[in-house]
Amino acid sequence: MPSPISADRTHDSFNIVAVAASAGGIHALVTVLGGLGADLPVPVLVVQHLDPHHRTVLAEILDRRTGLHVKLAQEGEQARPGTVHIAPPNRHLLVYRDGTLGLSLGDRVHFLRPSADPLFESVADAYGARAVVVVLSGTGSDGAKGVDAVKAQGGTVIAQDPETAEFTGMPEAAVGTGAADFVLPLEEIAAAIRGLVEIKRQ
């Protein structure tokens, strides 16, 4: 496992956004990522529940719909500003304290791999108060445990307003934890992320 953050690294380098979505998530991801702008100064990590038995074209779809560079995450690569790293099928996506990414074949969470909870928990551990996590449309409760972990470390939690979600389970579960700092209509989430990132970098 990569070593802990060295104390002399800049505050700015720790900022990160992590996003979770499931059913109805493609439209939500297009809306949010498309509104972030090509100059986003932080990395974005995404868990979208995928069929583990088929190659995904999600990265290609999103790459065409946003100014950010979108790619499937790879083991050991660095999370880079202006880049969206998507969890590949059948792997949990993790991030470590030096900003490198990990892919895990660990146990399924909520019968899912990838799952939002392992990602959010790793983000909480690695980035603490410098993290922003977002829960979008989806069924079930994946992400709820993870947003609690992020909140406990001082991070910021955004949940899509369930009334604007195609599937309400995941955002409702996130809101139900009491950890959500913002509950926003889908169309307002990108601007909120931009604002938070800019505030954190001042």
C-alpha cells in the first residue's frame, strides 16, 4: 500500500471529488460531469454500477459528453486533476493517501463490485476534510455507509434531491444518514462542486 501523505505536500494537491451512481446514473453523470468544465483543478473518481460480465463503454460515452478526460481507472495510476477515473467492471475503486488508485477484488458490498462504500471510505481516509463526495440516482443504499465515513472525517457530502432522481434509493439513503451537507436538484450539483473546490483551494 502506498505510504501516507508527506507533510510538505501542498493543501491543494489533496482535493478530490468522488461520485456514486447506479440505475438512472448515466444521465445524471452526463449532467454533472458535463457541467464541471475542462479546467476542473481536481480529480474525479466515479463508481457506476456495471454489469461485471461485459466490457463497458461508459468512459467513451462520458468522454464525448464532457470537457474532462474520462477513462477507466488503472491499478497504481495517479489520480490527476481534470481527469475522471471510472471504476472498471468487477473491481472496487480505491484511492490511497499519496493519490494513487487501487483496484480491488474484495468482497462484494451490497452484492456489488464496484461499490460506492469502499470508494468513499478510502476517500475519507486519504483526503479527510479535503474530499467532496456525491450520491446520484440509483437503487438500494450503496454509498450511505461511505458518506458517514466522509462526514466523520470532515468531508463534504452532496446528495441529489430524490425528487429529481430517476431512481431514488441511493440519494434517499444518503440523505437519511443525516450526513448530507447539500441536497440539490441534479442541474445544480456541478456548480456546487465547482464552488466547493474553489473555496477549498483559496
